[in-house]
Amino acid sequence: MAKGANIALRREIPNLTGVVVGVAWDGGGERSLTDNLALMTILVGADGRALSPDHVVFFNQLVSADLSTAQLQQALGGDDEQVEVDLDAVPAEVERIVTVLYLSEGSGNTRTLGQLRSLVVRVLNLDGGASIISTVNLADGLQSETALKLIELYRHNGEWKLRALGLGYTAGLAGVAKEFGVPL
């Protein structure tokens, strides 16, 4: 799936109840790069902001307040990080669920996502693990970005759709926090 492309999830898989978003990256020999990558998932309302700080899922808060979204403590299938989303449990006021990869700013090193050799996102059916999509290499074209919106699940006419994003921030986690109203 190319950047900017989207699919209607339940049109493709009528009985879909949830997804697993898996992210895999290759930083080559840059251990300080790969050791400082983190995934964040934000449940976003109509105003474009996180519903609350409790609707942001990351390594310090593994489950959203409504229990619909959870970051797995151990990724499977070759992914470095995974997030499960129970689409049927997502509150009605959530319009989008955005998955972001970012570099921890406490690393003390000057690293960017442009140093990644590859960055691939795949989306699996929560029920059984069958592949729904795999993105192209989202690392292509990155330069000084330190955070990147990977994909978003969004509601359109009452149905869940998925869009591959690949949109970066040079301001890192601070840029993500500003856009989505997430406290740092």
C-alpha cells in the first residue's frame, strides 16, 4: 500500500472486528537509533485532538482508557512494535486512530528517521492474524524527521477505513504533541 492510499476495511473483510498494526524497522548498525524508537497510538476526536491523555497509548500507558486499543508488550511475526485495536470497542466520539513512530528525545544523540534503511507497517486481522495490508518502505524520502505519522484508521460514513500516511515531523514528539493536544 503506497503513501496516501486508503482502503475500506469492512468492505474488504466484512466480519472484521479488530486489527493489529505491526511496525518493523531496520536501522542498520545504528543501535542508538533503533533503541530509541517508540510507537504511539492516539485516539482522536472531531476536533483533531486526543480525546484525553488517557486516550494515548505508548510504552508508559499500554491501554487506552476505553480498553479498545492496546500496545503489545512483545511483538510477534518480525515486527518491532505492535498495537491491537478492537474496532467494535472504539467509542463513537473517536473519529481517527493515528499511529506514530518517534525518536525518544532523551537519547542525547542526534539521530533522525532518515537514517532508517527500512520502515514497514503491516495491518493484520485481529481474528486469526491474516494480513490485510503492508505498506511500502516509509523510510524512503525521510531526512531530518524525528517523528512520523504512519497510518490512520478513520471513520467515513459510519465505516472504518485505513490510510497509509508517512507524514513526518522535524519537531519530533513536540510536533506530535502540539498537533494532537497531547501533554508531554
